[in-house]
Amino acid sequence: MPYHPALRAGLAIVAIACAPTLAVAQTTGAADALPTGQTPVGATYVAETHGDWEIRCIRAEEGQPEPCQLYQLMRDSQGGAVAEFNVFDIPDEGQLVAGATIVTPLETLLTPGIRLRVDEGNWSEYPFAFCQPIGCFARLGLTEEDLTALRRGSRATVALVPLPAPDQLVQISASLSGFTAGFAALEARNDAALSLLEQLRQETGSPPAQ
């Protein structure tokens, strides 16, 4: 499957009214994110690496918080890029404590949605939310139970149906090595962003974001 996604997600925290865009271009199978220190404002860079996961952030103006998320490129058995798995921290609201976005190629049959499971656990089903020229997006709400499974597991498997072969089921996996440390680091970045936003609000006298 040809693949050239730019994924849309952001730092979902209470003090940020609108989640900004994370543009992550895939060209030759290597993520087009610049090293820290070489990133212009508004571009994506790899802030940290934890096992098989990266923390990717958008470079902000100095003194401003940066939206970040966990990222892993999912490949098929031949090494070809098939999908992107993105996990982001959100304010705890009810049962949901985190979110995820899985981006698949346009050549994906939408009606079956996608299925996800950790190791040999039960499958969970999710619909596709929308498609753009860069791919189709499925949004996942994650509970504390879901996060615990990801922290304890070794592999997350995504199943999807290719549009050219609707009688086939394609399964691709993401390694969970480094997920626990990566998500903890992501939470720490969000806590720091919240503190910075509150400090900026107090300095400018602006009301808290609704």
C-alpha cells in the first residue's frame, strides 16, 4: 500500500482550546521529523525516544508550550509502511484517560472499521472518523484498563480490510517496547505545559481557557 500521511492530532489539555496540527510526513519510510535544535517553529521534531516509540512535538516559539504525542510507524512483514499509531494524553474525563489516532492508507475499506488488540487479548472495534488525501483516520478513546494493557503488553495488533481485496484481513503490529516510559514522559510534558500555560495566563492577566 502506498503511504504518505500527515497526521492531525495535538496536545489535548484543558488549557488549550483547540488542538493544533501535528504534520508528520512519510516519504521513503523514514519519519520526516527533524532532530532537536534544527527545527523551525511549527515543524515536527523527535523530542525523545523510548524503546520503539518516539515522542514527537511541534516546535513552538520560545517560552510557549509544545503539543506532543507518542508515535510509532507500523510496517508490514516486508518492511513497508502501512499505518501510523499515535497516542496522546488527555485530561481525565470519566472513563477516558488517553486518546489515540491510527492513520491508514486511502486503500482501506472503511465500513468494517479497524480492530485492535494487545497480545492475545480481546479485539476492540473502532470506526473510521474521516479520510483526507493523506490517509484515513480512526480515533480511539482509551480507558485506564486499555492503558494498563498497553503498558503490560508486548505487541498491539491492528486489523484492517484493504479496499482492493475486501475478502482479506490485513494484520499489522506495533511493538509496545518503551510504551510505559514513553507515556510517562508524555504525561510529564503535559504537566509542564499546563504549568507554563498557567504562568503565562497569570503574567498576562488572561482568563483561564474554557
